[in-house]
Amino acid sequence: MMLKVGVTGGIGSGKTTVCKVFELLGIPVFYADDVAKSIMQTDPVLKTALLNTFGENSYTKDGMLNRAYISSIVFNDKQELEKLNSLVHPAVLRAFDNWVLEHHESPYVIKEAALLYESGGFKMCNKSILVIAPTLIKMNRVKLRDGISEEDIQLRMNRQFSDEMKIKYADHILNNDEKQLLIPQIIQLHQQFLLIGS
């Protein structure tokens, strides 16, 4: 059976950086958030569900997802966000299952998802890795990367479980605090997963 490893972490924790290192080690990575954006555009069942739930303005006249419109509905309304997630997450899980079949030759695969624990997606993985970093470091990384205000970053952080809550679910923790070297921590996990996956 294919070993499936979930990778998550709060905004600015460095989970994408971690996944790029795993890719350099030859491990396929499924980026759930990128796939979600893509299938909202391409999955006909999901498109119909989004139109039925959020109305005809969900897509532009030329059939493109109207991100600004959807964001304006779900950004400050937890119930609307839950509705959106309840439509998108099952479609992402289907896409992940199909993707895993395509990578059956690999010793293991990784699923990167910002809301791995919040969505319950971790239950589909054999192991999960949580990438953590101090709040100040995360804030600075996101400000540099996205050029958004601390208030906006805080709003995004508030929509995710806290690190303390995520630690309860995590099988492994990678500390990306810019003091401990990250790559040796990743290589150590990689070697463990190769043994399990072989």
C-alpha cells in the first residue's frame, strides 16, 4: 500500500519550502490548494455545485471562476466558508486519489495542504508533518512574500487551527525557526519514510 504523508503548517511556516526539498529528494508532492483552484475551474460537478450555492456571479461570462466575488462572500462569514469547503474538499480528495494511482512507483507521496487538519484530510494520510515557526517570523515572511498588512495576515491566521491545536494531530514536527537547520530534519524524516514505504 502506498505511504501517504500529509504536510501542513500555518501561513508563513514554510510548508511549501519543505515540500520543495522533498521534491528535490525525488518524492512527488500533491499541492492541494493549487489543485483546489484548478478544479474549481475544470470539474463540471463542482462548477455546477458552486453556481447553485453562490449564484450565477460565481463565474464570469467567459466561464472563469470569479475569485473576487467568492472571496467577498466567504471572507468574513464562517458558514459560507464552510459551505465552500464542503463542496471543494471532496473534489480535491477525488483528485488526490487519482493522482496517487499515477505515482504508484514512488516509495511514498506527499500531500501539502494548508487546512490538512481543519478539513479532516489528514485522515486520508498514513503520517502527517506539521511545520512550525514563531508567530513573528511567520508574520515577517508573509509580509515579504505577499505584501499584505499585519491585520490581513492575522485574519488568515485566525481561520486556521493554532499550532498548539495542530500539534495534537501531528505525527512529526519540523521546526522552521531559522535557528535549527531545516534540511537535516527533512532528510531524517525522508529516511524514515523510505523504510516504511519499502
